[in-house]
Amino acid sequence: MDQRPDKPREACGVFGVYSPQLNVARLTYFGLFALQHRGQESAGIVTYDYTDQTQKTVIVHEHRSLGLVAQIFDEETIKRLTGYLAVGHNRYSTTGSNRSCNTQPIIIETKRGTLALAHNGNLVNADTLKAGLVERKRPLVGTTDSEEIGQLIAEAVDAGGDWIESTIQAVRVCQGAFSLVIGTPTGLMGVRDSYGVRPLVIGRLEKEYVLASETCALDILGAQYERDVKPGELVWIDDQGLRSCFWTEPTPKLCIFEMIYFARPDSQFYGESLYRYRTRLGETLAQEAPLDVDLVIGVPDSGLPAAIGYARQLGLTYTDGLIKNRYVARTFIQPTQEMREEGLKMKLNPISDILQGKRVAMVDDSIVRGTTSRKIVKALRDAGATEVHMLVSSPPVTHPCFYGIDTDSQDQLIAATKSVAEIAAHLGVDSLHYLSHEGMMRTTHQDPEGFCSACFTGDYPITIPSGIRRSKLILENSVPTAPALGQGRMGN
């Protein structure tokens, strides 16, 4: 378990563009490059092109592989991916293993031509859907719920439906979180589940429309943000422009962890950058848990905005106390045993002459298992900090996610099994302070009912089948009560 990342793993990134005039593969490459933070296991681009000037016959080009975007694609590959429409995907596996057959976009042949599907999210009824597809002898090559969605669409198309009505028929039987970008020979689709758990935005490049998981993928292209694809909405993009319909009644429940941690801080949600929201989280945390310390530092990178907000609210000194090595994730040379024992310093290194003799407040966005936080606290003390206080700009994570984020089972979530005082003792801090749930929601400046915060409350908006619940919610009947977890503060 110590080898697992001590944060929830990213959701996937999706991208799509329709443009007979522009180089769609190059646009998609840079869109995926901007969305690399959402998945680092594999990436792929599928393009649609005409074989002749009469535009009657369509050919599909694709390049998908394990690895990072910059490792997978080069100039020669991009030149080969010609066409008027492209779909792209960055993957982190939340269902299905990290295998080549599970790389996306998923490609499926139908009676109306090739379907290419990129999926961000997770279905909770995937087992039921798979059993039905197997019984009806639909071919399943990989092990992902994304392929199941694609096969459901293909099945409806093969039965005589058009692309839009077939997609609506398919997603109506899908339960869970899904933001989809779908390529077809005649147009590009974007679809969100009725709750809008995972983000999906629409951008515009002159006359061309772009779909992407986040606005940062629009910025890199110089595209103008138009709006979000709304929960329960399907958009269709072709040479006539953009059309829209709602396939179900929307009940917005955007994942609050997208706001706190997953999405890039320069991406726009609700008309402002997440950097501003995360800075306000720090300000709210300062109001709830003011400390008398010499320095405020953040845990790079996701803890930095909240640390800045915390220090600014209290008039304290903010500084960089930890330096992050941004290239550690892809080393192929095994470190020595001595280096492995000092493993944290491959990722984060404290600045001893800044920390020496200081009372330090360390701010992070969340604590999941606590293994990394514990190592950081020790490193700060070894670097000479006389006191280490930890502040967390979200409430205690007590429940796993079933909607497209890879989290440990409940017994591995430290706040599900320990009180705030016990967590503080485990981490070795002088005090530990969590942001309250009410403070987190109030700071969004939005209706709290419009978010999913199940990882903090256990209140899942989409019903989870009992078998899946038992696989992760193994402490469901013995989770500590809310007062034991604390509303935000504990001091020594």
C-alpha cells in the first residue's frame, strides 16, 4: 500500500473537434497535452477523413498507445492523422486494467460507419450492462465500461437508429458518471450524464467547435469558451454548426473534488479560475482555524493556492518550503535501497535554511491515507522546523468514489478509521485542522445542492449496487461519527 499514490488518482481527459479547415489532429494533440494531468497511463487520437473529393467515402485514422501524450505522438504521426473530425483521450484506469486493448478512444464498427468514443467517468451498473451485451453476443475486446457504452450505441445503430437517437437510447440505460465525446462519420457528439458529475465544456475557434474536459484545453488553442455541456444534454456538431437536446431531466451534482484538486487551477468553473476558488478555501480555513506561526507553506502543487489564501487572510508570511521535482514520475532507473528509504526526497525536498527554527503551518488540499503527509512532516522536522501544524482545505475524506475517481477502499482512508486527534498523532503534527464541509460548500458561491461531496459525507447521489458498495464500503456500518471526525479543528 505504501507504493500507491497518497492522493485520489485523476479522472480521464476527453477532447473533440470538428473542422474541415483546420488540422484537427494537431489541435487534439495540444488539447490532450493540456489535459495530461487527468490521466497518464495512455492516450489516443482518432480522426475521420474523406478518401476523395466527392466526400462519399470516409476513412478513419487512429493512433493509441500506453504512455504520455508527448511520448506517444510525434510530427510524423500527426501528419498521418488527417481529417475533418478528431476525438482524443487521456486515460487513467478507474475500471479495466492498464492494457493496450483498453486505450481510448474506443473504436467500434457499425452499419453507419465507425464510432469513436472517449469517456470520462464510471458506470455503476457496468456488470449488468456487460452481462446483457455478452448474452446478445456483442463483441467486447477490452475490460472497460467505456466499451460497453460504445457497444450499446453500436447495437442501436445496427438496429436502424441514427447516431443521435441511438446514443440517447444507449445512455438512458447507463447508470453512473459519464462525460462522452463521440466521433461519427457525419458529426461530433458531446454527452453528459444527468448529474454532470464530470465536466465537459464547449469552445469555439472562429467557426469551429471544440469539446474538452476543461477550459485549459481551450486556452492552449486560443479557443473561446462558449459554455458547459449541461447535465443531461447531448450536443451534435457538424458542418451546420451546433445543435442541442436534453435526453433526460438534469439534476446537477458536479464532483466537488474537481474544484478542490483534480482540475487544473487555471481552468474556469462557474465563471472563475479554480485558483481563485482554492485561494478562497485557504481564506475560509484561516477564519475557522487561525494559528500563530512564523511561516505558511503549501504542499506542491495542489496545496499552494490554499496556503497563499490562508497566509493572506491572517497576515502571515507565505513562502516556498518544499520544492517539487516535476520529472520524477517517469524515471526508468531504479534508485538504490538507501534512496528508496529517502523516497519522499525524490518528489519533495524541504529547504532547510528557510525552515530552521521556525513554527510552520503546512497546507494541503486533502489527506487520503496519510502516508505521504507523515513523511513530509518528518522531513520538515528534520529540516529544523520547531513546530509543524497541518491544515487541510477540505473536510476529512471518509468514503471512496464510485463515479470515475480511483480511491482506496474505505478501510484505507485514514479519516474513516481515526479521529482527528488520532490522525494528528499518526502524522506527528503539533495540530491538525480540516476545513468544515459547510465552509467548503459556502466558498463555492454556488448552490451546495449542485455538487456531489460523497467522499466527505457518504451521501451518494447515484444509487450504488449492493455488490459494488460491499467491495469498497467495507466499514459502512462502523464509520466514526461526524463529531469524532471533527468539523475542522483539533489542537494540542
